[in-house]
Amino acid sequence: MGMISRFMRMFKADLHGVMDQMEDRKLLLRQSLREMEEEMDRTADKLRGQQIICGRQIAESERLGQEIERLDQDIAMAFAKERESIARQLIRRKIGLSRKKETLERSSIICNQECDRLREELAGQEENFQRISPLAAAYLKRSDPREFPWDDPLVEPVISDEEVELAFLKHQDIYAVQGGAS
């Protein structure tokens, strides 16, 4: 029984080793960086949406405050003219608008707290990205002696002008010898 479990363990280890060799670490790193950028974009979009909601709540609260002020003036006028039934209706409306304004103000506080949380989250994501990006760029630029340029389809071989000139001269000599021998 010990031999079979050892064989299975060895088979699993070999399988994991093959899978590790199949994965292109540079491609995985690039994909991870793209995913980090996408996550930052999603957080920034959430923040913008939350800020729009907060702005609408503040605008509505201010509009309600102006409406309440107008109602106060109308109530004062109704009392001045001794129109108590109209004053009662206006007071009822004022109470409703005041409650709605209070609810909006409480909601606005929660909305602003969510904006603060999203700002902190985005700042943390950006900090991580700024910390990791140079390290990733350095890793992607370094050449691993075990890798060949054709292993990575995104890396084109660098051919210097001197290499081209030397190869040209060699080919020129070969063709000159062949041409002269004919």
C-alpha cells in the first residue's frame, strides 16, 4: 500500500510540475496587472456614481429647505389674516417636507461615508498598483537564460545595426567568391 501512495504522490508532483512549466509567468503577470487596473476602474466608477447620488441628495435637501422657508412665510401670512384652516394645511405640508429633509440629510451622511470608504479603497488599490508596476516592469524586461525569445510572442528579438552590417559584409564576400568562381 505504501508503494501505491508513493507512486500517486510522485504522479501528482510531476503533473503539477508540468502545469507550472506550461504557464507563462510573464503572461500571467501582465494579466494580473490588467485585472488590477480593471478593479481600480470599477472602484472609480462606483465612487463617481456614489458622488452623483450624494450631489442629488444635497440638491434635493436644499430645494426642500427653500420650500420650507416659503411655507413659513405662507404660514405667517395665514396667521396674520386669521386663516387658521389654511395655516393648518400649510403646517401639515411643512412637517412632511421637514421629515423628508431630515431623512435626506441622514441618507446624505451615509452616502458621504460610502464615498470616503470608496476613496480609501481606490487610494489603496492605486498605491498597490504603483508599488507593483515598477517591479513587474523590471521582471518583464529581465531575460531569463532558460527562456528563448520565441517563447514569448510579445517579445521581438533586438537586432543591432552592427549585426546587420557584419552579416551583410559576410554575405557580400560569399556572393563575391561565388560570382568570381563562376
